[in-house]
Amino acid sequence: MRAPNARDTALRVLVRCRTAGAWADAALAAQLRRDGLSGPEAALCSRIVYGVMQNRLLLDFYLGAYC
């Protein structure tokens, strides 16, 4: 099994926020600790998570139009 990367971790956080109603900051901090990410990988993961959360309505609109 390969080590988790920023994208895998971000997906886990976003799924937890969507399905369990978790707060992004708490879920992100916990998942970063569990996956052992730090430095640039943790920074990329954070940008992905917060970027998706900030633009969720816009992303849903475009995905709905595309699908």
C-alpha cells in the first residue's frame, strides 16, 4: 500500500465534511495527523480542501451542468 498524498487526504476530508457534517478545519487537522502529512504536502492538501469548500456552490453548478 502506498503512502497517502495530499490529494488522497483532501478527498477523505471533503467526504467527511459532506457525509458527516464535519467542520473542515477540525477534519483537516485530524486527517493530516492520521496520514502524517507535513510541509508542502500538508499545504497542498489544505489549499485543495479550503478551495473546494469556498467554491462548492460554483463547482456544484458547473458539475450539474456538465453531468
